[in-house]
Amino acid sequence: MAGVEKRTVSLPAEQASYIDAQVAKGAYASASEVVRAGLRALQERDAAIERWLREEVAPTWDAMQADPSRAIPATRVLQNLRSHHAKRLKARRGV
């Protein structure tokens, strides 16, 4: 693997055991592969959050700043949530 840098890390026993178990069952060839897979998953999660913030949250914020009348009052949101919850409880009870 080109450009490999060695690192020394300390892990709680539970995480070290998890890595060992992954290698023992053949899911990964080495502890390094397990750690690399975990880091890739973390990078993917961080990228997904960044995309969400950039593509959904920021435009929504900008739209709300441009036209505050688009906002739904918190009291109405709470009322809608309570109504929705009550309907779900009623349906669950079969009433």
C-alpha cells in the first residue's frame, strides 16, 4: 500500500476484542483493515452530513431569511405533533 503511515493507538478492551473477532472470523485480513474500514465509514458519514448541510440546511436557512413568512409558528407545530401522536395512539389501541 503506497503512502502508508504507521500509527500507534490505544483502544478500550471491547473495541480491541471487536477488531480481533472481525479478523478471526475472516471478515478482514488484519486489524489494520478493520480500522481502515471504520475510518472509511466515518469519512462517508461526515461527507453525508456535510452534503446535507450544504444542499438542504443552508438553502432552507437562506429561504427563511429571505422570506420569514414561510415559517410555521412553534405553537402550530406542537399542536400538529400532539394531534399526530394522539391519532397514532388511537390507531394502536384499535379504538
